[in-house]
Amino acid sequence: MTPSVTGKPLIHEPTVKIAAEADAHGLPDGFVGRPRQRARGLAHGLVDDLSGRIRDGALRPGDKLPTESEIMRAFGVSRTVVREALSKLQAAELVETHHGVGTFVLQPRASGMFRLDPGEIATSVDVLAVLELRISLETESAGLAASRRTEEQLLVMREALDEFERNVGVAGDTVAPDFRFHLQIAQSTGNPYFADILSHLGTTIIPRTRISAIRNLDRGGAYSSRVNREHEEIYAAIARRDPEAARAAMRIHLTNSRERLRLAQEAAQKVAADASSS
């Protein structure tokens, strides 16, 4: 049984027992007394299970989720499935991950998910494509920056984040310091091609420059505050020269952005489909 920080079990023993029996019989990941499913289907099942426990109060705000390895054993799924599920839970603002510390259940709040206008679906498809590119590019960029950055480059990152935080408080421009932070990470790799690609794309890599729904949501600063917390995780890993933590923090940051936009896109597509059929 895996305890929470409050002492309450987060994974029920029967589930753990099933996973243990699967291990004993040499069953592969993702196959525990049920037909094989695609990894994406397993991830959705895990999301449904954990989000249901959060909404039912079995997992309370502040509870620490089990480690990735513990969830893998308990549910009989692969690490990829667990990470995809946690990303979806983060995007839904049900949990928050602090690299090296763990994943914690968040206090329920009014929905912060932006609602995409059906007219912006085409734009959102393009923004999603850019985010996929950024996940591949900037995850490695962050790892290299953690190994190669100079103190001067780290200072530029810090100044960008400080400006970002100040502007959140006064509803000022957060796009410029956001882009400067990511560009400086690319420049800190020592490989000019990383920075060349980001410079070519420019500030359009920032989703809220192209999706009005995000800009509207961010008038209260909630979206940018969350982005800022994710930035700080990236910065901390680069500052302590931890490449793996920097890669993980950047992947979490960009995957969360992609997942939030994907959910909004699916909702907008449903609204458009319902409207066309009525």
C-alpha cells in the first residue's frame, strides 16, 4: 500500500496485488488481466482513475502521488503511459509536479482552462504543430544549456524571469521576457542552430500571441503565473547544472501547454460539430 503525506493510501492494495501477480507471471507492461490496449488508451484510463479519486476526495489537496515506478507497478503500465497521464492531469490543473520532489494534488479551483473559439481551430492546429517541434528542440536545448551555460547567460535568464514576474503583477507584457528566456536557453547550448531556429520562429512560438482565448484568460494573470512556476523549475535545474532535470522540466512545461491547447481544441471542435448538426 502506498501512503500519502497524510497517511491515506493512494493506491489500493488489490491493484498492487494484481500488478504483483502480473510481474510474477512475466506479463508485459500494460497487460494486467485485461486485453491489450494502445498506450494512449491506457493513459486515458489512468487519468480517469486518478482524476476520479481527486474529485471524490480520496486524493486531497497537498497529497503526494506515488512515484512513477510505484504507479507503473500498481497499474501495470509503462513509464511512457504514466508520464502521459501525469501530463494530462497537470494540464487539467489537478496536480503539479516539482522535479526531484514529486507530484502533488492541487487545491480545486474555478476552471482555468481557456475556451477556444471554433473560428480559431485552424490556428490552434498550427500552434500545436509548433509546440511539438519545441518539445523536441527545447527539451534537448535545456539539457545542453545546463551543462554549458555561463554565469553571464544564467544572469540573462534570471533577468528575463524577474521581468516576466513583475509584468504578471501589473498586467504588462509577458511575451517578450518569455521569449527572451527561451532564446537565452537556446543560446546557452553553445550550438548556434538552436538559437537560429527560435529566432526564425520569433515570438509566434508563444501560444498566447496567436490564440486570443489564452490572452483573454490571462487578464487575471492565472495562466502566466502557472507558466512562470514552470519556468522557475527549468531555471533552477539549469542553475544547478542538472541536465536531466532541465530536460524533464522543459518537457513538462511544453507538454502542459500542448495538452491545455489540445483539450481546448477538442472542446471547440465538439461545439462546431454540434452547431453544424443542429
